[in-house]
Amino acid sequence: MALCNNKLTNMIQIIGTRKCKDTQKALRFFKERRVEFHFVDLNERGLSAGELKSISQHIPEAELIDAESRQYQKRGLQYMKFDIMEELAEDPLLLKTPIVRTGQKAFIGYAPASWKSLIE
């Protein structure tokens, strides 16, 4: 049982959308290296409060929100003061993607050098 739990905590999770070019690059990066991963499509499901909190322990909250996204502009967030974590919980499409993480580390955006550290 302990071996199973260890494998789950070391499982790589890629969070993004299928249309995002950088998310596609992340998926390809791990597929080419035959690394097992779990993909979370934000168009299909958002992240739980616990998942967001876990990610924010590795990535500052301000870096998680994509202020240049269409979703950000559409919601008019550039003109408002808001709680970043509340907005991300309510609308996961505001997340900057991809987010690549394991139980111990998380990286945001296109970062192949950082991703290599997860598989070495």
C-alpha cells in the first residue's frame, strides 16, 4: 500500500486546456519521454479549493492568474479589486497554464528545463 501511495504523490499532473499551445507543448514533452501523467482539462472541471491551496504553496497567487487572458478581459477584472483565490475557484479558466505539478513541486507556464527536474 505504501508503494502505491508513493507512486500517486509522484504522479505528474498537467493542468490546462486542450486549446492552449503551451499546454499542448507540456503534454507532448512528457509523452515523448514516456512519462506517465494525469491531464486536468479546465474546460471539463475546475480545481478544488485544496488543489488551488496546494499549488499556491509553490507558486505565488499573483502568478496564478492570467491577466492577459480573454477570460480576464471578458470579466472586466482589470478594473476591479478582487481576491485572486476566490476568482480562480469560481472561474478556473483564469489560471495561467499549463501548471505542471507533483506532490512536492509545481511550475507554471512553458518551462521544459524545470519539467526535466521532475523526471530525473
